[in-house]
Amino acid sequence: MFGPQRDPYRQHFIDAWHKAQTGAPLDPLEQRIAQVVQQHPEYHALLADKDKALGKDWLPEDGATNPFLHMALHLALLEQVGADHPPGIRALYGQVLRVCGDAHDAEHRFIDCLAESMWRMQREGREDDPQTYLNCIRRRVGLGPASG
């Protein structure tokens, strides 16, 4: 999300959203990006302003949420659910979706835990335990941690 690869990464979101808005053909990744962006109308104006989107920094110490990181977490979660990796996440997603009734709300409960898991991996320099991640989700939605 940072460094020399930040702008091309952000540009992919900008391009996918622009293509979706103009009816241009989208590849499968662009379709997923457009679906995630559609759920976040608060980011539509940003994605329409390329200079602002590419030039802005959202710093946690300023209390800011990076919209590109936020949307990327949605995409990562959808990839996890599609691949059922870690094993059991697809069933848990279905269960949470039934409880929440709204996919976007359900995803937000998951991505908080995903961000926490990524933070632990970065801090500790190793893969996070999948059960810790899944149990975080279970606690977040009031299902409690599951055994095994």
C-alpha cells in the first residue's frame, strides 16, 4: 500500500471504477473491485479525482482510514471466502451473513479481524494462526470462539 507500488495499486481501483461507470468490459478482478467500490459511495468522489487519490496519504496517527486499504481488505476477504482459506471461513461467512442479513455489514466484521491478523503477522514476522483469526471473527459476531 506504500512505496513505489502504491500508485499503480491505487490506479487499478481508479481504472476499474471508471470502466464500471462507463460500461467498459471488466476482467474478473475489476468486477470484484467495482462491486467493492459500489458498496462504498463515500469513496466514489475520491476515485473520480485521480490526482487526489494518488497523492493523498491517510495516516492512522491523524485518525484517517485509508480507503484503498479498506477496499483491499474487502477484496482479500472475498478471495479467502472463495478459496475457503483458511479452511472453514466460507462456512463461517455464510453463518455470519445469515445472522447479519447484510453482506457488507458481515464483511466489516470480518475485515476488522483480518486487519488485526495482518498487523500481528507484520509485527511478529510470521504467519498468523488461522484459528486465532477465525476465533476473532466468531467473537466479533457473538458466536464465541470455537474449539479445534
